[in-house]
Amino acid sequence: MLPHNWFNQLRTPSQPADPFGFLHPAGQFARLLETERLRADRSGDAFAVIVFRAGKEGTQAFASFAKILRGRLRTTDHAGRFGNDGRDVAVILWDTDIEGAHRFAAALREKCGKSLPEHEIYLYPTDPPYFDDDDEPADQSGRFVIRRDNLHDPLPQVKPLETLFIKPLPWWKRAIDVFGAGIGLLALSPLFVLTSVLIKLTSRGPVFFTQTRDGLGGRRFQIVKFRTMFVGADAQKAALRARSEQDGPCFKMADDPRITPLGRYLRKSCIDELPQLWNVLKGDMTLVGPRPLDSREAREITGWGRRRMEVTPGLTCIWQVHGKSRVSFAEWMRMDIRYLTARTFLRDLKLIVQTAIAVVLHKASV
């Protein structure tokens, strides 16, 4: 028969308690994070994630922080290893908004002092109410600035949760992009020259049109297209909004009066999109992937629709072949998400062929 204190006898000074023993392994924590995101999609509730970076302070300093962190967790919170090497620690704070996340971090700072590791706060869903009301809510890293009631308060910052789920381009996909875009730019250079001359001869303004778009993880870049509209067309967009054939934030209009006569042909033939091969070569875009949206329109996408930012945007995807204005904006987002959950070489090849056929038949929309 075991003595009544048999369990305590197993704990000896040579076997100290593991300060990280309460943490979920990295793989398990990643699955928990995905589960919480799906739950939030259904319930409409918000949750926050704080990622504490291990840094160079050493294991002992990080272990001291871990002990304090453990005492601050609620029963509904999850803490686990995070990152590719599993050295960082992340906490899921259920039913917590950005203010609550900052209070949690402030309480840790009060206990840890300067030994509190560097950390980043992520929020889900990352919706417009948290943003300043301006045209540039995010910098090049995808970091969003939230409103402050007191302008003297330290500037709080939050990142969209989608940046934790970013899926880098597979090597085979990047190889296809470099080869395809490089060959395409060389082969189409005579067409580029001819198109540029025609644009200059038929309407006033620059040959190329650039626009800020949201890319991988919300990182912004300048997309390049042949100009198809009259100069000053963007200022007329608000007046035409009611005539958009696409619901949601995106503007799609078949008989847009802002388009030049030559521009109509360029759009119908998709020639206007060909300069984006340069974006593909640079790595801002890929040949196959969700279309990058105007940054101002992308701000209006909320909740699960923002998952499209987890992959590099592309020249064509499912929507360009099977969607266009025939489907709702929500279905458009579902098509993009359906693609990013199953990217394969054969699927990309199939979409490229389908897009080429649609372009020849003047049925594509890129």
C-alpha cells in the first residue's frame, strides 16, 4: 500500500517544477487558435492574442516571466508555445477587445517591470471600428493604429490576426511566377509598346495607372495597370456607387462612363492587367491567388473574409473564371478562401488554362 504522501515524495529538489509546464505544445496551440477563430466566426465575439517574444534575455529571465503569466491566466484563456522554433509564448484571451488586451499586458508589466518580454497584440475580428478614420490605417507591415480617447496616452497598436496565419509561397509556386512573369514580360514587350503609344494618342494622361492594394498579411504595395479611364475618374466614383453591379465594398460597373473607348477594349481583352506581371516578378503578387483589393475597399472586409490576406494575391483565381458580378461579394470571398485552403500545382495550372480560355472568349474579369 502506498504511503499517504507518496506523490510529494516523487518531487525532490533535483526535480524542480517546470515553469513552462502549463504551456500547450506549439502544434496543439496552433490548432486551438484556429478553433477559437472558427468559434468567433459563429458567435460574433472578439478575442485577442498576445505573442511574447523570447528575445535574447535568456531562459532564466523568460522562465520568471512564465511564472507570473501563469498566475494571470483565466480558466478560459489558453497559453502555449508559438513560432517556428517554439521559443515564443502566446496567449489567447477569449471575449477580450483591444482595451482588455492592453490591460492584461499592463498588469504583467506591473509585476515584471522591465523584464516583460517584447510583445505584439493581435485582434480578431480586426474590423474598421478600431481604426483611425483616415485613408492610411496601416503601414507597410500591416500594422493598424487604433483610436485613442486621450491623445496624451501612449499609442496602442494592434495587428490583424490573419498575419499569424500567413502562408508563404511554396517554392514551386514562386519558381513558376518568376519563370512565367519573366517570359511573359519579354514576349509581350512589343504589345506593351504598342498599347502605350495608343493610350498616349487617344487620351490625355499617363500610360500607367497605379493604385495602393492590400497584399499578403495586409502589406501594401502599388499595383500597375495600363490606364483605361479618363484623368480624374476616381473623383467620380462616389457619384456612381449606387450603379455598381457588385454588392459589398467593391465597385464593378459594366458601362462605366469613366472608361475611355480604348480602355473598353483593353479591359475586355485583359491587356490592361498585363503590367501586373511586373508585380508578380517582384513578389508582390503571384500568377494564381485572390485578387488584391483597393486598400480602401479592403478595410470594409470584416471577420472571416479577411482570411484571403493569408496568401499572396494573384492575377487570377476562382472568381475570375467562375464568379465576376454573377455572384455576391460574400460568395466571392468564399471562393478565395476555398482556393487558399487547397493550393496545389495542378489546381494552379488548371486555373491558368481556364483563365486563358476565358480571356479568348472575353469572359474573364481580372
